[in-house]
Amino acid sequence: MNTRGLLDQLLKSGQDLLQNKAGGSPGASGKPGEQGALGDLLGKVGGGNLGGFLSGAGGGAVAAGAMGLLLGSKSARKMGGKALTYGGLAALGVLAYKAYGNWQANQGAASQSEPKTIDRVPTAQVEQHSEAILRALVAAAKADGHVDDRERELIEGEFTRLTGDQQLQQWLHAELNKPLDPSDVARAAKTPEIAAEMYIASVMMVDEEHFMERAYLDELARQLKLDPELKVELETQVRQAQ
């Protein structure tokens, strides 16, 4: 299963999507009527101009539609969008690395080994990090209960168009349809660095002022066994990404 390419496209397309929603600029082609029924429906569900993105033929256009549904229509998710302007997976790793470094310095642990975040691990380990981060993104999208049955079907349809990997499609189907369980999500964190990356991805996706989503983040951090000071530092890095 190759989640790395899919996740990288999702993160990068999130940048264009949120910038488009904020600026009100036209879609990929800017021509009316090209996006079709699915584009129109996505535009209504996402609350923004998602349909225009689907008029493009490239994977990035489809990724934007899927990311738009995951992000939802709430304007309070702008912070996540701004964090995504850093780019894809490597940028997420940079945020986690900086947070870890600052936390270690505050703990007087500067002599400890260098954090092995996704931007600093061998290629063979990137897939493990990617799968865990994607699991965290999908789970965080469900934290306020906004992903209903129709949206699940639409998201799965977009992922099917984005990747021909049937194993990955089946995995995503299972993740979207399983009950939200922070302890289950946290089991994907095989290293402390992966835990940090998963938490950053989750913070990027949720509205911290929403009670249910804040409660989900706090419980996820507990299940990930994040040091309270590291948790604060990870959240700070996402905010500073604005």
C-alpha cells in the first residue's frame, strides 16, 4: 500500500484549496459548466468553490476535492489551511522537528539523539509515517461528526479517482467508516516522532474552539502519550505556521 504519494498530494492541494476559498478566485479552469454534477455537489457540500478544482485532469484537482470534504465548510478551519501552505509531507516533518528541538532544549535534553521525523528518515520508513499521518487526518475530520454517509461516499469516490491502489482504497473505506476511537488511532504511532506528526496533522484539521474537537485532541494526545509540554509546543508550531 502506497500512502505517501496520496498524502503528499492531499497536503499540497489543501494549500491551493484554502487559498482559493479565502480569495474567492475561480477554479482550475475558471470556466463555468465544466465541473459536472459531482463538482457541483462537492461545491455545495464543501461550502466553497470546490467544483472548479475538479475540472482539472490532474491528481491535484481530485485531491483538492477530497481535502475539501475532509476539511469541511467551517471558516474556523483557516488555521489548518494556513499550516498547509508550508507544502506537503516534508513540511509537516519540519514542524514536528522544530517542536521536538524546542521541547528538548526546554528539557535540557539538547544532547539527545536527533528526532527522526518524516523528512529525516530513510525512504523505507516514510511509508510507515505516511500511513499513520493519513489515519490521523481522516480521524480528525470526523471529530465533530460532520462526515455523514453521503460525504463518506463522495470522499471515497474522490480517493478512488486519485489512486488505483485497491488495497489503499479498501483501507480508506475502513478508516472512514469505523467509529472514532482516539486509542485506535494512536496505535499507529510506532515511534515518538510519528506520534508528534500525527498530532500536528490532527491540530491542522480541527477547530480547537469547538468543544468536541478540542476534547478529541486532548484525548488523542493522552493516547499518544505526549508530554504535556511537547503537546503545547506542537500546537504552537501549527499556530506559528500562520
